[in-house]
Amino acid sequence: MIQSRTHNCNELTLADAGKKVTLAGFYDNLRQVAKNLGFLQLRDFYGVTQIVIETEEMMASLNGVNNESTLQVEGTVRERSSKNPKLPTGEIEVVPDRITVLGKCIYNELPFEIRRSREADEAVRLKYRYLDLRNPEVKDKIVLRSKIVSRLRAAMTDEGFLEITTPILTCSSPEGARDYLVPSRNHPGKFYALPQAPQQFKQLLMTSGFDRYFQIAPCFRDEDARADRSPGEFYQLDMEMAFASQEDVFSVIEKVLPPVFSEFGLYKEASAAPFVRIPYQAAMETYGTDKPDLRIDLKVKDATELLEDCGFGPFSGNEVKAVRVSNCTLTRKQIDKLIADVEVRTGAKSYWFRYDENGDLVGGISKFLQEKKEEILVALELQKGDFVALSSGKHLESLKTAGALRTFLGNECEGHMKKDCYEFCWIVDFPMYEIGEESGELEFCHNPFSMPQGGMEALCEKDPLEILAYQYDLVVNGVELSSGAVRNHDPEIMVKAFEIVGLGEDAVKAKFPAMYNAFCYGAPPHAGIAPGVDRMVMLIAGEESIREIIPFPMNKTAQDVMMGAPSEVDEKQLKDVHIKLDLPDPE
């Protein structure tokens, strides 16, 4: 049998009245009024058409047919007497001559009601993702993703970039996360790795003489899930430019992204070029984060000298930061919740007080501030009705807590956030090196392949912690969309940069043989960036979870509960790749 249709379920209008048509789709629901009268909603990828049942025989043909079965309907289009202006097909209905079951749903009960699947438990949604995706609201997010990716491809091509795919099976490389390893059958004891990013390959393309490269690149990282990060695999708009500076990369991104956000976004306003540029250190001191949400007008102010000796124990010997909020009407209950939420996010306590309409410092820790009242009013530029949130701790702890306070207050206090827009900014001038929080040793701050500002001279003469790099982050509405850098294309500078973190020339050659050798043949200066596609679509769609915009996402523990991955494999498969398992005994 040829399963055909003359129209889709979102296509027929009054102009089609009288036509013989064939539709196909899912049995959405049936509202039966009498033995010989019922209204069947037929749903396909495109929309819904009403099928009106007017005979007992036709009604009987649907007996035992469960919702979500697939049907073919042959019949005649006619004008509806009771029109539905909410549907594109709401002015017509189809009177069937024949209804054929193409694919039977054998279950009387579904795991969830299709149109309300988003209300179901996430584990159930992921297990039955093929049903979840039938929900038009869920499906539309995947359609949106496809349109955005298509537009990105077109925009990059218009800018002169060539789409080139890079290998999936490659070697392990220190990109900052755990690799997914693939054992080799033909090379016992050796492993491929799935690429955490196409970093080395795109730099090698520049060395090969390709001028502008991009791809919608799959990346694989064995890391934990977050609301804005999917475990396992994700996609990025990966790009690289030869003979390019930081400003060249900025120029391309500022042309490509705002129109996509404006066209498809929940908000129709997006930052125009040039985006605001904020040095990393200034971002931390002003906003308490290197991912500032510029829709919020609040800023962080240092209050260490002002308050460290006020007599409040947690301030003694620590840095103190303040966030002043004008016209703040939060209740005590709301303040307590906000302080608790910030502690959950940062692990640190925060504090507060008000400057009330009577000119008094009240609430929170105000009793410790009375003797310094005049100094506080001047230093924090307080006006009556202001609310002040405070953090304390070592340098980074106090800043990060203040940054979280700023974000929560901006969201909760009326008039301090411009909500209906996408505010982009560049964070620039990142430190080349930092002291690792876990190791306590000198490490690369961001990408180890970045060019230090000042080149070899800076590496040889400066304190490593004072060296800045040509590294940059793209941030929108407080979400890091991408990191990028001007690359270190000089093998001598590369060796010196790694030497500072304890890796000698031999180690560099061993870890990055292809890139090191290629650079020895004369590499062009080059720079690039890779905005995350999944994160971009999440922002554009206004979703809080990245899993909503991925067709078949894993759960929070990197399991595909629909396919049953990861799964056990049989002994023969393990033997083929020369692997023996050494698992702990079950308790």
C-alpha cells in the first residue's frame, strides 16, 4: 500500500471546500457526541485538522483504536458551522469516506498526555522521548533549533567562511574536562578519544592555508550536567580565521549573532555592534562575576575599609563587598529567602541592612553600623529607601557572593532589570595563568593555546600572574556563550608558555606533535571562537533547561534512559578491543 497524502493537517482552508483530500497523522483525540456523530482531531507534524464522523459505521471503525495510532483519512473538505479562529484550519473540516489505521498504538494508556507532556516527570519524558516530541510545544523547540542552525550556516557562509568537518576519532588532549575514550581493535592497548573540541584541527587548518573555517561541531566531554550544560555531547558554532586579530573575530560575531537572536528570540531586541568590552578584572570588581548580566543596573562596591572594623565578626580580616538597591520593597520573608538562595548557590553567608524613610539604618546587621552611619551614607551614596546587601570573605569568595546577590536582587527588585532584550558583552584581558583552586599550583587560566599579551617578552620578564592573554568570552544575559582567543602560533612562545606551568619542550612536542611541527613550517597568526549552539538555542527559546532544546538528551547523570546507554557489552566485544573489566565487588 502506498501511504500518501494530498495535504498536511495545517494546510486546508475555505478555498479547498468541496475537494477530495487524503490526510495522514496521529489520532489526537475523539469527542463523541452520539453513536453517529463525533469530532476527531487528526494531528501531524504541521498542525491539526478536524474530522467529523457522521455515521455509525464510521464511528464503529474507530472502536478499539487507541489515541496516538496513525491514521489515513480520505474524504471531502467542507466549511465548518462552528469555526475555531485559534486554528489555521479552523474554518473547515473533513467528512471521511474511509479511515485506515496505518500504525496501531497497542496501549490503552499513555505514559503521559501528549499535549501536557512537559508537566510529566523528566525521567518519564526522557524514557518516552519519541512521545514527548509529538507534543507540538516540545516539537517546536526542535524546529526552532533547526532554523537557527540553518541561519547560522548561511550567515557564516556569507562572511566568507568555509564549512569543513573535522575528525571524531582523535587523540586525547588536555582541554580541561575528561575525555571519552574509544579502545582500538587494531592497536592493542591504545585508545582514541572523542574530541572535546576541534581546537587543534581548526588551528591546523589555518596552518594549512585555509583562511576562514567553521562547522557546527559536535564536542564530547565527560562532565556533570547543569541546567545550561548537557553531559556527554554538545554542539558549537566553531570558527577560526587566519591573519586575524581579536577585533576581527569580534566583528564577525557581532554581525552574525544579533540578527539570529532578534529574528528567532523570545525578545526581539539584541545588542548592536560593537558589544560592550569589559576587562576580566573590571568585570569581577564591578559585577562580582566574569559573566555579568548587563540587563541589571546594580553594581558591586568595595566596602572593606569602611566596614572591616565595625565590630561585626564575619567582616574582621575579610574583604567586604556591598550591593546597593534603590527603591527596594522586599519583605523580610523575601529577604530571608534571597539570602538563603545565595548561600545555596555560593556556599557563603551574606548580610543586609536598610536606610529607611526616617533616615535610620535598620534591619539585618544595622546595630553594628550605627557609629559609622555618616561614613556609610557618604561612601555608599545612600538615599532613603535604599537596601544594601553585603558579602564577606577572601577576595574571590566575597566577589562571587556579591555577584550572586546582584543577580538575585536584579531579578527580584522591580525596576533594576531590563528584561525583554538580549544584552551581549565581551569579557577581555583574561589572566594567562592562575593558581589552581584544587592543585594550589600555577595553571593556565583558560585555553593553553592562547597568545600572551606582550609575547615572549612578557613570558620572560613578568610575574606569570600579571601576564594577560588575548582571550575573550562572549556573554549574553549573564550566560557564557563562548570562549575564544588569539592563538599562540609561534613554537618558541608556545614552549615557553608551557614551561612556566612545568611542562618542558619535550612534553609539548609529545602532547601536541602535529600542531607543534606544523607551526615550525610557518604558521599565520590566527584567532577564533566557538559559541555553544545548544546554549544559544536555550536562550533564544527562553528555556531554563538545555534538555528542552536537544532532540534526544541524556539525563543529569549522562544516561540515555530511552536507548539504555551506557550499557554492558558481551565478553567477545571486550576481547576484540583487548579490554578486561576490573569492577569493584557489589556490596
